[in-house]
Amino acid sequence: MAFLMKSMLSNQVKNLGLGGGGEESKEESTPSDPAAAAGMTREEYEEYQKQVVEEKMERDAAFAQKKAERACLRIHLREKYRLPKSELDENQIQMAGDDVSLPEDLQKMVAEDQVEEEDKDSILGQLQNIQNMDMDAIKEKAQATFTEMKQAAEQKCSVM
């Protein structure tokens, strides 16, 4: 209860102007010039602000470039796997200036994948897959199929 009374009375006294002088002195002590607040001259502060803006623009450009490179990679993967295209990726590439390509390390990875797929699709790749097969199991399956066909033919044909 005492806390409530104290807070109500102190607010009323501050509104009258009798006890609120401390706030005004705080406002007067802070400089209105941001350069003075940072401890620089006006010219130094303007130069600093220009540098900040230039660095921000460089970071934004680098970020847009990275986003466009990622979009280029996604487009490449969509083409590779025949997935539907995305307009968002195309827009990101256009915003970057259409001079976007895959980063070198990603280009190497894509090239390695293409070489591996070409090897698998070639005749030599198929021959290597044949070497990995279990020939005994294939022979057993072929013999079982042949004996089944022979038995079926004997049942149907009276000459055999």
C-alpha cells in the first residue's frame, strides 16, 4: 500500500515540475550532433557514414551473387532430374545480372557426377555390372526354368 501511495504521489509531483528537474538536465547533457556523440568531427563522421554505406552495398552485392549461384545450381539439378522449373530461381539470377555461373568447386562436382553417369551408361559400365553378378545363381535359375518348361512340354505332348 505504501508503494502505491509513493508512486502516485511522485508522479504527481513530477508533473507539477517540482521534482522533475533531473530529467531535463539529462536531455541537455546529450549532444544533438551524432558526430559529437561518436567523438569525431563532422567531416570524419560523414566519411565514416560513407564507408558504412559502401560496405553495406558490397555485402548486399556479394549476397545477391551467392544467392544467384545457388539458384543456378538448383536450376542445373532441376534440368538434370527433369523437375519443374522455379521462377524464383530465374528471378534471382536476373537480379544478379545474368553473369552467374556455378562456383568452381560445384562445377568440379557436377563434372565428376556426369563422368560417373556416362561410365555407368556405357557398354563397359554394363560389362562391369555383369562381372558383379552371381553367375552360379543365374545358371541355377536358368536350369530350373528349362526343367519347368521341359516338364510342361512333356505333359502336353504325347510324343515326348
